[in-house]
Amino acid sequence: MRLRGEVALVTGGASGLGRAVVDRYVAEGARVAVLDRSSIGLAKLKETHGDAIVGIEGDVRLLESNKHAVARCIEAFGKLDCLVGNAGVWDYMATLVSMPDDQIEAAFDEMFSVNVKGYLLAVKAALPALYDSKGRVILTASNAAFYTSGGGPLYTSSKHAVVGLIKQLAYELGPHIRVNGIAPGGVVGSDLRGLKALGLQEQSISTISLPDMLDHVLPTGKVATAEEYTGAYVFFATRAETVPLTGSILDFNSGWGVRGLIDVNLGAELDRCFGKQTMDGKAA
Ligand SMILES: NC(=O)c1ccc[n+]([C@@H]2O[C@H](COP(=O)([O-])OP(=O)(O)OC[C@H]3O[C@@H](n4cnc5c(N)ncnc54)[C@H](O)[C@@H]3O)[C@@H](O)[C@H]2O)c1
């Protein structure tokens, strides 16, 4: 119960990573408001968590939706301690070359509108409440916030922009509000959708087997599930354990940035050397 008595607002909390964060926050004793465009996802959350959550249907691209979510959160729970900006969309690795001339402008606007403006507006709407509570902001970045090939140029640049947003806001909002980010790698159990402007709004990342694609190249040997990412969201939301922490982004992606390019499975060598030994070094 590391978040007992705390109140959070999670955007995009009706599915995937956001949903796992909501489940974990409630399990840790928090009450949680969730802003999401999916009424079905919000209804499922309510069914599971009852009065511990309040769902607000809306669009993170609109300041009004974000303000409404904060107002409903305060109305239901009396305060806001932690804002988790998380709602996002993907570009399904659409390359610059592949994007048609008549779609590229709208695709860029949609991507930045959800992934960057959505975070900016959520923080703007939450400022008075977070000032009152001396609260925290956590923004979901991505492996694509630091590295190539986690998306096409639209997604990758939008997540790099999130890094800038975190740093600038951490500087501007201190010492009252702390602002940090978490950069997960692939998320097993997510329903990440594509851009409407590219005709990809019904496409779900759940149709791609991330373990088949990534497990053999990641140093941890395993792409993580949504639930496995939630510990970091708890840590960043705690007050006592994060006193010196602001403007940081946790590269939380199974070693994406240090993976080998040539020999990707050096773990096999360890197995060859030590596989017949027990953990304390004795022969099995
Ligand atoms: N899935 C991955 O492999 C992966 C990897 C790295 C980072 N991420 C990031 O994790 C975050 C969560 O994504 P996910 O993978 O859990 O996807 P998801 O689609 O399962 O969850 C995203 C949620 O955001 C909501 N949403 C999307 N656009 C919205 C809007 N305009 N207004 C309100 N709600 C909106 C959706 O309804 C959904 O409930 C995103 O920021 C994503 O970029 C995902």
C-alpha cells in the first residue's frame, strides 16, 4: 500500500499500460481518475474498481476535456497528487517515403496533437491542483524517445519531444511540482492504435507478436508486460522515496539501447560456461 491516501489522474488509463497503472495504483491504496476516449474501457474499469475510480470520457487533445477531468477528480476525491500523462497513438512505423502527400500533414498534426499536446494540456489543466498538493507529473515516453526503429519519423519525433517537455516543465514547475518520465519498451498486453489520418485507427499492436519480434534481441531476453512496467509508476508517484527526483526519464525498456548489433545472444555463451552449475557455483 505505497500510495495509500494518494489521488492520481491517468490519461489513457482504459487500456494497455495505462490500465495496468490504474490497477496497480488502486492496489497500492490510491484513488484514480481516468481520462480516456473509450467509454467501453472506462465502463470495464468501473466494474472492476467501483468507487476507487472515476472515469471521464474525453479527448486529451482538448484543453476542455483535460480541465473537465481534473474538475471531476477534485469533485470525487478532493485533490490531485499525481498526474500520469499516458494516452498515445502509434504510426505503425510508417516511413517518410511511404506517407502519401495528401496524408502527411494531417498525420503529423494528429500524432503531435495526441502524444505531445495531450501531455502539455493535461499538465496545464492540472497545475492549480498539483500546486496545492505539491504534486508530481509522470509522462509515458517510449524507447522511441531515445532510439530509432520504435516507430517511424512521426512517432519517434513525438516521443523525443516528450523528453523536452519533461525537462522544460521540471525546470519551470520546481520547486512546487516534480516532473519525470518513464520510457517503456514494447508493451505486451497493449492495444496501441494507429493514426486515423493514415487510415490506421482500427489497427491494434495486439496483432503483432512483440515477444517473437523482440525477445531474441533484448538483453533481458524478454519484452515486458504492461503489469511489469507498473512498479516504476508506483516509485515515481511516491513522495518519500523520490525527494531528489525531477526532470529524469527512466530508460525502462529491457536494455533496448545496449542491445548488440552483431552477436545478439551472448547469453548463450554464459549458458555454455555455467549452465551446468548451480547459483552458488557448485556442480549441479
Ligand atoms: N505498446 C507499446 O509497445 C508501447 C511502447 C512504448 C511506449 N508506449 C506508450 O505507452 C502509452 C500507452 O499506450 P498503450 O500501448 O498502452 O496503448 P493502448 O491503446 O492500449 O492505450 C492507450 C489509451 O489511450 C487512449 N487514447 C488514445 N488517444 C486518445 C485521445 N485522443 N483522447 C483520450 N484517450 C485517448 C485509448 O483509448 C487507450 O485507452 C502511449 O503513450 C504509448 O506511446 C507503448
